[in-house]
Amino acid sequence: MKKTLMFDQTTCDFQSPPLGAERGRLSQSVISSTGKLPSKGSKHLRLTPLPFTDEMTSSALVNINPFTPESYRKQFLQSSGKRKTRGDLEEASPEEGKVEQGLPAKRCVLRETNMASRYEKEFLEVEKIGVGEFGTVYKCIKRLDGCVYAIKRSTKSFIGLSNENLALHEVYAHAVLGHHPHVVRYYSAWAEDDHMIIQNEYCNGGSLQAAISENTKSGNHFQEPKLKDILLQISLGLKYIHSSGMVHLDIKPSNIFICHKMQSDSPVVPEEIENEADWFLSANVMYKIGDLGHVTSISKPKVEEGDSRFLANEILQEDYQHLPKADIFALGLTIAVAAGAESLPTNGAAWHHIRQGNLPDIPQELSEEFCGLLKNMIHPDPGERPSAAALARSRVLRPSLGKAEELRQQLNLEKFKTATLERELREAQQAQSPQEGPGDPGVSGTPTGSRSTKRLVGRKSTKSSSFTCGTSSP
């Protein structure tokens, strides 16, 4: 039986080897710097699927990553009925070949097409998951590694704009920040049809705003322990961003994303947690900061105002002396909304009332210490608001740190007492050691006076004398 791999206007036939194993040489894909496809006569293969009209066929050309948890594969690959998972013996299609027992289905993504789109070439679009100021976000599976990503495509073209960096702003911020557990991870970005496309981490729990909306419909709200957890995790993310010399300037529920740990993910042994940034490894739910379109430098800010509902008053007044504290203000209101506060005002008297340090009405009773922390976060004076680093070590959010600090102080006190006793012991031993020197094992008496008395007797007389309890005998 012969199988055919398609080239530009040519085909390359090869005989199928025994046991179904396919062999053949594949030439490397080459695209000219102008972005044009090779000429008709060139014979090369690109890692690109055919322009499928049949969605079933297109879905089959998505690799199944054997390193993803079984529950992950079932959720994204089996539920649609388009792909088979470990243990399935059916053939997804005649072209896929038989599936071996206990192994993922074999895929063939080395097909050629005239399609120049990297997005369509490398990703299978699953669904649209969001529309924002920057553009539209899609949930996609990468054909090569079989993992799910969030692909964001800008709404506006960056060609012809007076400042091209506007379209690249989020890319620059992601690239500088790198990877942090509480910031949505960035993988890649490229320009396509004069639009910017960004490949980011996919968060399977959606946005915090979507979770709040669901709570509102059901009449529920995040309770205080969960609110503290959200506040702590986002504070750690802001601490990282601020320590990198940047500010987010658009913190709000729709820009905070939720990741649920898959059930079959490997658990983390508590002893393996080495520092404060590793505690999240054992968490079942992770909260991450996303949408870095408004990020700017702390030292050389170019501020573009974000959502007015979460905007600090000093930013409106163009006072940029305490930029990181604007993120703290927005985070405080974000937690208030998560606690059940009604929609925040965009302007007017109610808007200014909040900027005077008053929390919006929250329909649940919060502890005095937690409510005080939230009020401090929206203090009218940005200098009075806690920093992200202070929030990350707050005893309100991490009471265990307070207990640990108390125990550490007790330990230091005991160490001080022990050191004092050891010093006194050494001094006593040093004071006693001369009267028990070599050659005088039997001499005893008070430390003071015994040496001087012996010296006087020894110097003026040849008689030997012994001393007992301060008295001498001839």
C-alpha cells in the first residue's frame, strides 16, 4: 500500500515499511523573508495541515500529548468525540492507522498546504472564549504538542498607526516579566495579516469576573477564606510585577484568571516547599494576573487609564508618584466586588465617595481585621496603602506567618539566654583554672589572696606551707 505526502504541486510516494512504521525523508520547511511561499517547482515539506473543510479530518491532525494527565485528555480530546485517548482501539479515521494498546493514537501533522497562516497551520481552534479591548481570545489546541493555549488576536491593525508599539505593548511586557505562577504565562507572539497574535497560557477556570457573575445568579458570594486566598495570590503576582519595575494599571475581575489543578496532577510534598513563592504548588486553585495591555514603567511611566470603576483618583489627577499603589487600590475594590458588592460606579458622587476611603456596600459580614485591610487598600492617600510585598506577608492573609514569627522570637530569646549562661560558665572556669594548675593539684582556697600569699611565703622563706580555708601552718 502506498501513502502520499503532498508538496507544492508535486507528490512524493513511498512504500509503507513492515509493521506499519512509516519511513521517509522530509525536507525542512523554508519560507522566504518576504513571507511568500516557494515556487511551484520546489520540493519541500512544511509542518502544515491541508486546508481542511472537514472539521473531523482537521481535528484528527492534532497530536495527543502523552505527558498530560488522563483527565486532561478526556476533557479536551475525548469529550468532543473527535479524537481517541489511551486504551481506545478504534480508528479515528482510515488515514490515522490503528491505535496500539495503551498508547495515544498516532497522528500525522506533516502535511502541506498553500495556507500561509501560522495560526491555522499550528493550531486547531476550539472555541471563542473572550472579547476585550485588545481583541478576541480563542481556546486552541496546538497540533504539535497537543496542549491547550489561549490565542489572542488584536482587533485593530498595527500598520499605519503613528505608534506601532501600541500593538506590541503587551508582548513587550510579557517578554520582560518572564514566568511567574501568578501571572498568565506568555509563550509566543507574531504578526499575521497586520494583526498581532499572542499565544498565552490557557486558564481552565475562566476569569474571576465570570465566576462572580455565576455567584450573582445563584445568590452566592466568595466567603472570607476564599477572598483572602484570592487577595494573597494576586498580591504575590503584583509583588513580582512591581519588583520588575512595572505596574499593571488595569487590575479588575475580568483580568484575573483561574486555573484549576487537574485531579491526576502529581501532588507536591510539603517538605519540598522551600520558600514563600512555592506555597502555591499545593494549591488546587490558582489565580493569575492577565491582560498586560496597560502595563507601564514605574520610573518612566506612559500611563493609559484603565477601567474607571477601579481607577485610583491620583491617576485621574495625573499624579504618578505612587504608581504601584494604584494597583493596590484596584485590587481592594476587586476583592470587594468578589465579596458581593454591587456594580461599581463609573463616575459621579458615588465614585468620589469610594475615593474618600469608603468601601462599597458588601452584603456579607467580614471580620474586622480583613475589612480594615481592604479599607486601608483604598485609602485616599496612596502613601498609606500597603505595598504588594506587605500584603504578601500580612498576618491577616497568612496567620501562620504570625505564629512562625512568634516562635522565632521565642527561639531567639532562648538562644540569647543559653549564650549568656555559656559566657558566665566560661568566665567562672577561667577564674578558677589558675589555682588548679600543673604542680599544685592539692592547693585550694579562695581565688583572691591565695596566689599572693603563696608568692610572699615562697619568696622570703624556704619552708613549705600548705593552705587550708585561708589559714596556713608552718
